[in-house]
Amino acid sequence: MDNIGAKGEDIAARYLTKRGYQILRRNYWTKFGEIDLICKDPTGTLIFIEVKTLVSDLGTIDRLSPEDNMSRWKLHKLQRICQFFANRYTTLVERNGWQIDLIAITIDQGTSKLKHYRNIY
């Protein structure tokens, strides 16, 4: 993972922890690919978090957004990875189920802006 990705995941993990989420895994790999963060929300639902981070030191970030990097193909692939995890760890999902969230982080001139999209799939 690159430094930008790691920084974005650190920002996302802090954001989630402050809101009562319990981080269970970071950078979980399967034969299908990787899940950035796996956590439980305050209600006990298993949440798979995809973190997209975009950095610009030029102040020209207005035309781009981290969400633009989440294609339909990537979302489908992420769903397969999450289903693989849920099938393997059924006790984590049997009560409250699971969902996929997207956290989009923009870092511009040293400040970060975070958007949390819940239940995107």
C-alpha cells in the first residue's frame, strides 16, 4: 500500500473509532482482493469500508473527487470480497448482517475533508 492510501485509512479509522465503531481488521486480503477496513458499528452490524483518498497540494481539487475512483467493476469486486469474508466468519454477521460503506477523503494543502457514504451496495 502506498503512503497516501495508508494515510487515508488512518484518517478513516480515527473517524470511525470516534463514532463508536470497533475496528476488527485492516487491509484484509483474500484471493479476490483487499478490504481496507472491517469494523462493527455501534449497533453491531459488520461494516466493510472502502477508503478512497485523493491528494492535491495545488488547491485544484475541485474537478476531481475520490469517489470518481469507485467504478461499478470495483464495487462488484468488493462485494465478492465481502461475501467471501461473511461466509467465512458467519458468527460476525448472523445477528445484524453486513454492509459496504465508502469513505472518500480529500487532502488539500494539509487539511483533509471526509465524506462517509453508508450502505453503498
